[in-house]
Amino acid sequence: MNNPIEHSTPEASPKIDQQRRRLAKGGLAAPVVIGTLLSRPVLGATPWKCTVSGQLSGNVSGHETETCAALGKSHSTLTSEYASLPSTTILAQFPLLVNDYIFKDSGGLLTLTSAGNTAATIQEVLSASLAGDLLYAQRALVLLLNAKGLSDTSTYPLTEFQARLLFKSAADLAHPQFVDTNPNVTWNYNPDVKNYIDVLYH
């Protein structure tokens, strides 16, 4: 009479132990997997120190190895792409700017418009050898082209809205401040806007 009990107990015990082992392994593995995922850049997320927020805080703890130099398309890549769109102006690509900001006359490119000047094309701006404020307007255009159509910073550090503000600050003769509310930031053109353009430009 005791045999059925003696035989059933050892058989039931290994099954319970195996189930417990599986649950324990699953329970322990989950935090390891989650921890591993959290420690890596999430699905190509933008490095934090390359964002406006990251630059604003100045705290790079844990972000020392992040680089911004390869984010988006380079100046040379965009120059090649817009060579096939030789008549496209800045305003044609970004109508919310309301102004082309960069114009041309017989002497080359300039940021001041007058009756005799016409808007420079994107290809003309990208191809030009520039210096001073025009150089930063050109670099800001590279950032703006990379941010075109973006409403979040998951794939590039700037939204199009932010990039338009940076471009205006660089290209407008009055050099208005870069002011945003997400995050709350007010940057002067010199040195803040110029420094941030240098961080992202390549």
C-alpha cells in the first residue's frame, strides 16, 4: 500500500524542482537582459551630450565616450546631393523660415538682401568657400538639412524647429538669440550658438 506513495513522491519532486529552476532562471535572467538593454544606446538613440539638453546641463557624467561627429549627413554628402537640385533655395525647402537669409550678388554670397540680389540656392551655399558669420550660416544650414522634417530627437539631436532657430541666429544679420522651451534655453549667437553648431557640424 505504501508503494504507490513512494513511487509518486520521487516522480513529482523532480518536476517541481525543474519548474522552480526554470522560473528562477527566468526571473534572474530578466533583470540581466533589461540591465544590458538599458546600458546600451537604445535603438540608435541620439547621444545625450549632443542634444541641446546635454549641452545645457554641462554634466557629461556617464557620457564621456559619446561623440557627435558622425550624426546626420556630412557637409560634403549634402553638397553632392544638392548638386542634383541646383535651383532649390533655402526657402523652398523650409517655407516656415519666411526668408532665404543668404543671397548672392556679383561678388558672391551675402546675408543682406537688396533690390539687385537674388536668393542663393542650397547648392550654392554648400559649395561656397566662406568665412566669419557666413561660415556659421553655412554650417547651420547643414544642421537644418539634417533635421528636416524631424519632430523629435531620437535619430538626430535637433528637431526641425530647433534647427530653424539656430539657422536664423547664425544667418540673420541681427543674430537673434536661440530661445526654446523644451528644454528651457536662451543662447546668444556668440558664443553659445556658434559653439553648439561646432559640436554637431561635420
